[in-house]
Amino acid sequence: MSKPGCLVALLLFGWAVQANSQSTVFPGAEWKQLLSPEQAGWPAQKLARIHEFVEEIGSTSALIVQHGVVVAAWGDVAHKSNLHSCRKSLLNSLIGIAVAEGKINPDDTLEKLGIDDNKPSLTAEEKQATVRDLLEARSGVYHPTVYETKGMEEEKPPRGSHAPGTFWYYNNWDFNTLGFLYEKATGEKIFDSFYRRIAQPIGMQDFKPRDGEYIGSRDSRFPAYVFDMSARDFARFGLLYLHGGNWNGVQVVPEDWVKASTQPYSDTESGGYGYLWWTGDSHSGRAQQIAFPKGSFWAEGHLGQYAVVVPSLDLIVVNRVDERMTKRMVHKREMAQLVRMVVDAAPRN
């Protein structure tokens, strides 16, 4: 974790509580943490095995939250590092607010919005992709883009091979263009807007607008928007979506948007894909190669960044890997196994 060969549960949160109620506790200035997870129904032996597994797979920090209370924390959960592709789920919250305010119409086409890119420019067919197609990663626009992994580049279909809305491909062109569209529609910078509209209302302890960075290239007009964030702030974001965009009685993100975003419109190897969120359920209903709990959804990023939400258990599992601290990465199968272990240990109260 934060020190080689040493994994220490950190009671950083300034609170210790006994939780034996199903009601959610929303954190204030600090998270509350269980004084005795065992007395709240979490078996000590299973938590110890989860601890060992987190260390085995190479996580640099991890958190388990149930009913809004921290069950266990390992590593430095206040340390900020790159969320990688989890940035897309963060953007989802801002787009949902902009849609509710009438600033973005998900059914507008790229042509209507005046979107084009560097040569080779978008074709007339590509410009028929809608904002909704981009949210679902079904645009059919396979133009060169920014901040792709090697695997994304290798798997990218040829230009013009799929009409808009007909094929799912995890496409950074879609995601980066959505960031540009948000800023164009609202007149707000992503990181400033996220701080004001999300981080402050839910009491993020560590995130500041300076923790964001734009990364561009000559390949595309649309830069990536990269977030550094701590595990404990990321858990707050997961808690916000667990409760339908509501934070302790205040509707921060529209509930209908959260519901629409976290249902599947495509199949993936681990379930499905919604609007910038991964889902444990597939669109077709068939079983997938990598199993997450039914009804779950999550933000996912390169190297092993995850915030997995399991609504049936009022549960969040956060995993972080900081490449500046380790050469290892947590694969999706390992994360699915970690979540299964947590679900198996979690009390059903």
C-alpha cells in the first residue's frame, strides 16, 4: 500500500461509531468509521482476508463504506492521484445538471452543435451522432483522439465502419468531445464547475480545481480532462450516486439522470455500459465473462481505479492505484473478486 510490504488500516476520519441501523449516515466534515466492524456484523476473519487480498493485488489505497460509514480503510485515503478514466463518470454529473437546466439536449447531433475535428475531418454520417450516442460510447466516430491506452488504440474500429448509435466501443473521442460540449454549453470550465456543483455540496475534503488538468495533442481539437482525487473524496462521489444524486436531502444531481446513467445500453465483458458508468447488468441479460453483483454500477479507470456501488447492500468499494507508488495494476477480474469478497462479508441489515 502506501509503504512497501506494509498495509495499515488508517483511522483518519475523526469519528468512530457503532452502526447497527440501515439508515445512511452522510459524512459531514469527516467520515464516520465503525469502532467495531465485528459488532456491526462484519466477520473479522473475512475482513482480514480482504485486507490481505488488497495488498496482494497491489492497491495503494482502498475503502469499504456501508450505510455511509467507513467499515475499513487501507493506505493513505487522503492522498490524491490520477483517476484516469473515472473522470468520465465525474463529467456525467455535470452533464446531468446541464441537461436539467436546458443547456444540453442529449438528442442534438454533432452537426447541429457545429462539431468537427482536425483533418481528416468528420464525415456527414459521423456528424449525425447525438450527444446521447457519445454518452453511451456509441458514436461511430473513430477519429484520432487524445489520452488513449495502447489497448484502446489497437481495438479502435476503422473510420466509417459503424453508423452512429449502432455499435459500442469505449471511445475517448466521445468522452473528450463531451467535455468540450459541456464547457461550450455552460461557459464553465470542467474543474471549476465540478468543485462548485459537486465537490463543495457533498463536502469533498481534498479536491480543488487545481487538481484538474487538460491534456491535448495535434490529433484532435478536444482535450482530455484529467482529475487527481483522493480515495475518500471518490467514495463521497460514489455515495452521491448510490442515493440517486441526493446528498442528505439536497438533490445535487437529478435523480432521473442518475437512474438513466446507471442502466445498461450495451453489453461489455463485465456486464454493461450506461452513460459514462459501467454496470453489473448487461443490456441483453446474458451472463458476462467477469461478474459483478447484479444491480451494481461503477466508475473505472486505467491501472485499477474503481468506485463500485452495490445498491442492494447500501455499499461502496473504492480501490486506487497510484502509478507513482507502484509498478503494479489491479485488473478488472481482481476487482470483481475483491467486490465479491466484500459482498460475502457484508451484513444484510
